[in-house]
Amino acid sequence: MSRSLKKGPYVDVKLLKKVSDKKPASAGVIKTWARNSQISPEFVGFTFGVHNGKQHVDVLVSEDMVGHRLGEFSPTKKFVRHGGKMQKELEQKRKEAEITAAKASKAAPAAAAKKK
């Protein structure tokens, strides 16, 4: 649900203090835990270290991100692929097939060069 227009966007006060009086090039990474803070136009160009519960994920703010929340760009859950043992075996076979195809393609030009 969106925030009331009467209230205006929520931007963390501490975050605004960290950004004010600094230039994006010299600021470095600004660490923050305020995932619910909206990105304002003053943040463009800064790099924020947004906490995802385990570590800080670096987020470089661009103009397209204005109006979104900082937490949208720092995922909290890591996707572990579906499948189990069978899926791993299929992926292993695909990798081996790619490696053999790559070796064969490298060997073909070398063999043609030897014939000349």
C-alpha cells in the first residue's frame, strides 16, 4: 500500500544527514539499515551499502531508482536452484558436453593449419 501524498515520501533523517554536504564521487559507500527509506533525487550518484540481514549490498543509485525503496535493490533471500541429485547430474553432463565441444572447435583450426 502506498504512503499518503499528504505525508510525503519517507526518507530516513540520518540518511539525509549522511548525504548532505557530500559529493557522490568522494563519499564512498554509505552503510545503512534503512531499507524502507525511499530514494530521493539527492541520492543520485551515491553508493549505499544496504543491509540485507547478513551483509551490506552495494547499491549505486541512478535516476531510474528515484521513488523506489532502498530495500528493493538488496535481496534478503538467496535462491537455491530446484531439483536435487538428478538436476546436478544433468548440469554436469551439459558442462562436460560444452567443454568437449570447445576443445573440438579449438582443435579443428589447428588441424587445418597443419595441413597447409
